[in-house]
Amino acid sequence: MSVTHTMTTKERLFREIETTPEELCPNLLKMVQVFKESILPQSPEASFHQGWSEALKEETLPLLTLWEGLGEKQLHSDRIYP
């Protein structure tokens, strides 16, 4: 009797990590961290602190530029996002 085992995504990921040369592991770790930070939502507290820090450093955009690229219909509708 033959048992077929399909590897899960995590198993495939771990296999890739196990076969990665040791000297590349710090870069791989950083890539995974950056990837997670880019797709996972920030906590409200972290978002506030980031926004406050950007405001203090004057890393802000004029309010009108936030609306650039929106069509007239979108600007005057109740729903901005489809």
C-alpha cells in the first residue's frame, strides 16, 4: 500500500530554508520580516505612532494631493471605494 504525501506550503517553505546556505540566512530572515510587515495590518497604536512620527518630521502630503486621480463621480459619491 502506497501512501502519497502532498507537501504543505509550510513544509515546502521549511525545505527551502533548510537548503539555503547559512551565509544567506540573515538576508532571507530580513526578506521574510519585510514581507510580513508589508502585508499584515498595523495595530491602531503602531499606526498612530507612525503617523505622529511622520507628522513631527513634516513627512506629510497636502490634503488636496490625497484626492488627485479620483474622478468627479468618485469625489461626489458616498462610496469612494468600489
